[in-house]
Amino acid sequence: MGAVISSSSEEENEEDEVFSEEEEKVEIRYEENLKEIKTVESESDSDISFDSSSDSSSSDDSSFFGDSTEEDSETSSYEEVENEISEGILFSMGNPLLDLSTNVAEGFLKKYNLKTNDAIIAEEKHLPMYKDLVEFFPIEYIAGGATQNSVKVCQWMLGVPQATTFIGCIGNDEFGQILKQKAEDVGVKTAYYVQDKEPTGTCAALICGHDRSLCANLAAANEYKKEHLDRKENWALVEKAKFYYIAGFFLTVSVDSILAVAKHAAENGKIFMMNLSAPFLCEFFKDQQTSVLPYADILFGNETEAAVFSKIHNFGTEDVAEIAKKLAGWTKINSTRQRIVVITQGAEPAIVATGPHEVAKYPIIKIKPEDIVDTNGAGDAFVGGFLSQLVKGKSIEQCVQGGHYAANLIIQRSGCTFPKEKCAFES
């Protein structure tokens, strides 16, 4: 069976009606869960180890959006401050990939030595898999890549044209044009580095039951060069932004590009955000990861990634809340604000550490198992929802609510996609 892409307008109209109903159900569940949204644990743990040179150890919740002075001490705690959503307010950079999404049996995963709920970069042994997928499975092509997924969700929830910007490398081919069109259709401003050496990258998004396994063939995405970022017109996009988000996968491609953006953010009091993204990055790209981590004002991850990070860095604990606090207390370049660490745990509450002593737990929006289509893109969607509220100046609690809303909506669909209608979420 060959690859299939549904394109009739009649099918799209029917899908939009279904998706509108899904979004309406999410709204109802969101309202029902607001009452139980937060449980806070605040402790003073003298046994937590972190770099004492960082002012993150301060237990007071200093202003997250800027420096605190005596004059504004009354408003120095993190609170809701509405921001004007301007063009290019959020800058992002990552690996643009075209997802090849399909359902497979467990035996197919075993054939290519893949695991559920995992994400890896394709090796030589995985390359024949892509041919098998196209020849023998019905494929749905979805514009993907972790960072681009998050930014598209953020853009959809903001609803302001070109409020977000994405940079990455694609091939001079049809897949590259599809990626560009899909991102720009949502309203994301793209500034791709287009080259002829490698084709546009792809990612096998294999759905097995409600779980997913991702295997990325970076191809062109791996060819990104800092020289592209340094171009006047592209660096102007960096300077224009106030918030920055880069998933950890880009650590395998261009650390110098990440550091250039991270240093700009730190030097100008802007918000720089990263994601642990995958266990293999914590294990095999440890040096690259720890070179960037000190610049992170907000760090995202899931419980599996947190556990591997803890093991690699000898934290001596498997408790997710403790790991989050230790990550929040990691050395920090910009000491004017504490680091916030957000760890998602699937069906369990999200953990948020503000500095090395304070932890909050936020329950997810409840969903019936039969309503779940697949979990591919759930983590990316959570980040996108979180970012959409952060750039508005909302509180961290409201940011998490936005993240839960987006994740809940996306897992009821195939891949990281969303309705064409305007997002109805309000925190």
C-alpha cells in the first residue's frame, strides 16, 4: 500500500466539525479541573546540592520578567503582567522535520530495535525502515520537529500573525516546501536555511497503541550553520524577540548557534528556554547540554528525561520533584531571576520547581482512554501552550493550564495538529 494524503475539501470540512467538537470537550474538562489545579509543596532542603555562585538559591520569588529594584520591590514577585503580543516576540530554532506518521504493531518496532515512548536519531540500521513505511503503510505527512511543533501550537493559541519565528535547515525539495507552507499557514514566520546538499529531514512517528516511537533522519536539519544565523536579516529576528525557545535536539546540530542566542538573552534580560527533549541527549550529549543549561531561565522535560539526567549527574534520587529542584538550582548565568523547571509526567501531575526549594504540582485535564488517538506531540503541545501564556505575561500557573489544555487537545488527534478555528482557550 502506498502513502496516502487526504486532500478533499469535503473531508476537511467534516474533520473541522469533529475537531471543533473535540476542542469544545477540552474546554469543558478544563473548566471542571480548574478547582483542583494546584497542590504546592514548599520546603527548605539543606541537603540539596547546587552551585552556590548562583542567586537561584534565594527563596523569594523575584520578578521573572526583569530585574528587581528597591523602587519596584512591591511588584517584584512573579505575577500576571499583560504583554502586548508583537510580531516576532518569540524566536525559536530547531530541526524542521516532516513526520511520517502511521500505526504499527509492536513487532515492527522490535524489527528496527525501537522502543515505545522514546525518541532517537536514526542510525544506518534504521534507514531501510523509511522505505518500508512508504511502501507498506498508509502514511500521514505532518509538518513536525519538536521545536517547530511547539511554536506552531503557540502561534495558534496566540492568534496574532507572525508573533513567532522559526529558523532551521531544509532541503531544496518538495518536502521542504511542504514544511514551509504548513508553518506559514498557521502564522509562523520562517527563515529557513535552504541548501542542496541534503534532502529535507524526516521523522518516523510510529504509533503503537496509545504510545509513540520517534526515529528522526535529520538529513538537511543536520546541516544548519551559524553563518546563517549571523546574517543581518536573521540576527535582526533574534534582537527583535523577547522570548527564546530551543528544544534539546538542536544540541546535536549547532551548539554555537544556541549559545549565541542564549548569551544575547542573558545580556539583555530576556527569557531563554530549553528542553531536555530525550534521554539520549542527557546521556550522550552531556557536555553540549551542560554548556547551554546555565543560560536557561525555564527548562522543560519529562519524567524519563529527568531520571536519566539525575543518574548521569549523580543526583542520588529518582524522585521527580527533587530532580526538578536540583535542576532549578543548577548554575545560572543570569542571576536576576530564579530558574523554573517544568517536568511533565504523562497522566500524572506536572511538576514545577521555582528555584531549588519550591515545588508545585499541577494535575492534568482528565481524559477517557478511548478519547486518546495518540500521544505523539503531546509534550511539544504542552510547551506550545505554556509559551503562549508566558509571552502574554501570565502567571506560571496559567502557563501550565495553557500547556495542559494544548496537550489534552492534541492527544485526541493524529500527530501534533489542531483545529483551523481560532483557539478558544482563556486562562
